[in-house]
Amino acid sequence: MERILSGRRVFGVVGYKNNGKTTLLVRLVEYLVARGYRVSTVKHAHHTVDVDQPGKDSYRHREAGALEVVLATSRRWALVHELRDEPEPSLDAILAKMAPVDLILVEGFKRFAQPKIEVHRRERGTPLLAREDPTILAVASDEPLPDLSVPVFALDDIEGIAAFVLTHAVPG
């Protein structure tokens, strides 16, 4: 697959819980990185998560009232921004803080307007978001969905899904 992106592009992966969003996103990242793309990800969660552990120094800094805490090592760094009384940031605000890469894959944020692929598994019995959301441009599924007006990919068609994502990702 020839590199076709210039500048940062964004594409989303959405679907109901336990339909395989993370599995698909990880496989896409692996596939694209192996072909020379620089890829970053954003994961939206609907619950409170802590990236540092109670009792650790960075946790104590945040608990003491620091608005932002950077944990830096020789191998990686992480920035934790405590919202306090601020509203949840928009996807655009988060993207603006990220380093330049070829592609940002976003898991979740289904209510935001970036182009998306929906992950759907028959056994889960969840309704298709693609029927109501015009920003869902394709579906990855384990069953044929002939009545949809968007392309349907097999869940294991990573090459086809990656090509679709690269073609339809938008500037972010």
C-alpha cells in the first residue's frame, strides 16, 4: 500500500460495547504502522479512569490540586489534565494538542462529526448506528448487511478497511 496521506488525518471507529472496536483499531494500527504510516489514537471512555496509581508521586501531585501532571521516563511520557470543574473537551480540542502524525484513529466519540466505520457483530444483537448516522461511512461486520447504503467489510478485511480509512480520513 503506497503512502497517500500528507498532513494529519482523522477517522473514527465506533459501535456498541463488546462489538470489537478495540480489536479492529489495534489491527488497523499494526497494519498501517507496518507500512510506514505514523499513527496515533484517541480512546473515548464513558467512565472515570486513572492512568496513574493511588500513592504514586504523580497521583499525589494531581490529588494535591495540580491542573496538569506530566509523568516522564526515558521510554515514554504521559500528560494528565485534570478537568476539575471544566466540561469534557471536544474531540477537536483534544486533536489540537496531539503531535503531528499521518493518521489519528479515534475509538468512540460517536457523537462527533468525523468520518467513521461502525463495528457490528451479529451475536451482540445491537442496532446499527449506520442507519441513523450519516458520518458512518462503512460497517465492518461478521454478517452480510445487503440493505445498508454504505460499504460493508468483513471484520478480518484489514487491508480493505485500511484502504477505505486512508481514502476517507479528513484533516484534523
